[in-house]
Amino acid sequence: METYANSPSWHRYRQLLLDTFGIPIRHVPIERCKTVLGHDVHLDDWRSEGRSRGTLILVHGGGGNGRILAPLADFAAGLGWRALAPDLPGYGLTRPRADFCWDYGEWPAVIAALADDCQGPVVLMGLSVGGMTAALAAQAARGVQGVIATTLLDMSDPATFVRAAKWRWLGEASLLGFRWMPSIVDRLRLPLRLVAPLDRMSSHPAMAEYFENDPLLGRLRVPSRFFRTMHTLHVPRLEPRCPLLLVHPGADNWTPTAMSRAAFDRVLGDKRLRELSNGSHLPVELPARLELEEEVTQFLKA
């Protein structure tokens, strides 16, 4: 099984976290492979300190992988929670099943299946597109206790889809292609850095450059079908049947808070929105990181 242990991608990211943001990763995850819905899913299994209070499943977005969420997983392990960070099909080190056709709907289905297989309390936490993935998975799973999201993006909304693209013209052209030439558009495979503005992932130039140029991130080629199915997936009334916490970065110049409000306002049930003082799309800056950790701590305690 391929692992992150000797991955240049991981070691560079870990060093950037420490040197640029002062974030040490204290725990070491157990890397394992688990078959979920036919996919050989790579899992980072971050074991808790002492007796586990529950499981926090971390959900990456469309420009990342499970190991990118290491700061959150490491923090959760320190709180006494086991953290699972999967690489979702098509991304990271996961080997998708042979007939995987890059359907975004597999992402919430995989997270829901992982949640159903856990013992004890389960909370889902998603970054970027992972926020909506987590909310959709909570609706499909049997007993998720809560959802935390840094953004809540309804990519079925044309305005949101266009705003999230690297260039407005690209988003608009993609929507036209999805409608009139789906079979042709589906076959296009483009590097993520040409599809999404990964240079806005972080406020720090070195971290932004990492996301744009890393082979597992910005240079990963993804078929347009993945983004078409993300756009055409019907998003029902958001009713995850559990509390939802939206902890939105306050200085996110890729997906500002207003982009998440439209979906957040449709959530039925117990919900809370906290806009961080600052923080880019990947909110590791201070004081945003401390505010995020405070909110996550209180939510998990509740």
C-alpha cells in the first residue's frame, strides 16, 4: 500500500505548517486501506490520547486530500477524539474501483458508509467542498451526531459554481458545456490548478505555491465530469438531523462567507455560524486557528 510516510508532498506540507504558521504535528497516524463501496480507500487513522470520546471524520475538498487535514486531526486526537481522514475516490492515495466514473455523488456516499461503520459518537467535519459533502453524508448516514464545516457551498447553484472557478469565464463556459455537450466535456482532464484558484488557498505565498504545484494537489488531473456531477447533483433541503456548525474563515478571498450563507440559511434544525476574525480558505493563520479550535472544542464537548 502506498503511504504518506515517505511522501515529499507530506513532508513539505508539514514543514510549511511548522515554519510558516508555527503548527507542529505531534501525533503520527496509522495509515491503512479500507474497502468502502468497492474503493480501496486510504485512511489516516489518528488515535486519541487515552480513551476515545468518539470519532471525528475529516472530509477534504476538491483541491486537497485527507493528509491536508492533519492539523485538525492532530488537534482532535489531543482532545481525546479519534480522527479518520480518508482520501476520497480519485484523490490522494485512494485506489478507486475499476468502474468509478468520477461521479461526485460517491463522495458523500463513502463518508456516510465510513460513519455507519464507526462505534460510538461520530461527528463529520469538512473543509471547502468537504463541508457540503459532510452535510450530505450526515443526511444519508444512520447516526451522525454533528457536522462542522468551514464552508457550505451549494455547487448546484450556477452563481456559486461560477464564483468558485478559477476564472469567471471558465465557470460560465463550463456550465454551457455541461448543458449542451456533456459527453464531450466529461472527457476533458485538466490540472486542478487550471480549474480552481488554488493560489487563494492560503494567504501565505509559499503555502499557496505548494497547493498550486504539488503533484497530489494542483497538478492532479481531474475529469470535468467530476465537476459536472457536482453541479448537477440535486441538493435537497439541508436537514442533516443533527447540529451543524459553520466556522467560516473571515478573510477567505476564494469563497467569502456570503457564498456559504445561501446554503446555511436553508439548513433546517440546530445550526450556528461563527465567522472567524481572519483566516484564508485553509484557516491556519492566527487568530483564526485558535478561534476555530475553540469552536470545535465546544462543539465536540456538547
